[in-house]
Amino acid sequence: MGTYKDLKEITWECNQKLPRHGLVLENFGNVSAIDREKGVFAIKPSGVPYNTLKVDDIVVLDLDNKVVEGRLRPSSDTKTHSILYRNLSHIGGIVHTHSTYAVAWAQALRPIPILGTTHADHLPTEIPITEVMSDEMIEGDYEEETGNLIVQTLKNLAHEETEMILVACHGPFTWASTPQQAVYKSIILEEIAKMAFLTLHINPGAPTLKQSLIDKHYRRKHGKDAYYGQP
């Protein structure tokens, strides 16, 4: 299978979770995983349906987007992933989906407000959205500029707390210390997007969650004083 067998297997397994959780259809979306020591990342090949995807189909590239192992063309989003890996040195995996509710918020050009404790368990702020990409960026290196747009949006945010974002008019990206956790973040993002949509449908005037509840729910799962789960 080649030099990067373990990395390709992890990437394949994480990609298989996307259709299983209803986050993608047919060949939409992708998961990548990085090996920081070797300076390479693995990603789903472009346009290959999940039900025919094989471990050996996964493509391995360096951070300059040069293929180092693989016979297929890598995902069209490859340059977006490499930009994020180069700028967010603490992350180990990235997921991009076209999940229904998250995409709906992205198409509506709205960040997802923090309305309840499920959201606060995972992020203490709204889920941010990028600006709409300029014509110059679209006509340039589109996928690379998508990564640049995400990085620019994150500049004024806490990078290690913000592990999910909406790209305006496009859809969600998530990342984490591992590709498995990045997939988890995508599952949670879609559920938060759905809950927020339903909440505002029931009550368009629903207020954002009060700060004391945000702090309580976020801090009990994150940071040195966290007490949720097992030690």
C-alpha cells in the first residue's frame, strides 16, 4: 500500500463516517489528516463516491500540494486544506461537508447564534462565517483563496476554541487535533445548525444564551477545571 499506509487508513475511515452520519451525498465533501513529523497530509480523491472509495485511493501530498503518493487526482479542496495546515499548526485533521443545515446558514450569510447549551458545550461564541469572496479571489486561485479567507476570519478569534466555520455561500469546515475529532466537530456543527434553525422558526425573537450559562457549559468541558467525562 506504500509508505503512508496508516495515514491513508485513518483518512479513509474518517471519510467513511461522513455519509454514515448524513453529512454528505454521493461524492461531496472530504476529510484530510496530517502527519506533522513527515510533513505530509492525506485527503480524499476528487469526485470519487464514498461507496466505491478504497484505502489505496487516498492521496498523500506535501504542504506545497505536491503528490507524494497516490494515482488519483486529490480533492479539489486540497489547497484549502494545505493553507489551514500551514497556518493552524496545532491541528491534525480537517473536514469539509455540504451538510444541509450548515450550508443553509452559509447560504443565508448568517453566523449561527449561540442559543442553547448544546452549542455552548462546544464553542463559547457564535459559529463564525466568512465574508463573501471577492470577484478577484474567485477568479484567482479559488481554493487557495478559500483557505486564506478562513484564516483571515480567524485572525480576531481564539484559534484553539474556534474549530468550526461557515464559508459564505459555500458551506462548513471543521478541524481539530485529530481527524476523528474533526469529524465529530462536523457532526456537532450540523446538529447545532439544525437546532438553531428550528429554534428561530418556533420563536424568531429567541434571545442568545446568557453569559453565565455559556461560561458554565463551556468550562465544564474545556480547560483546567473541566469535570465532564472521565479522568
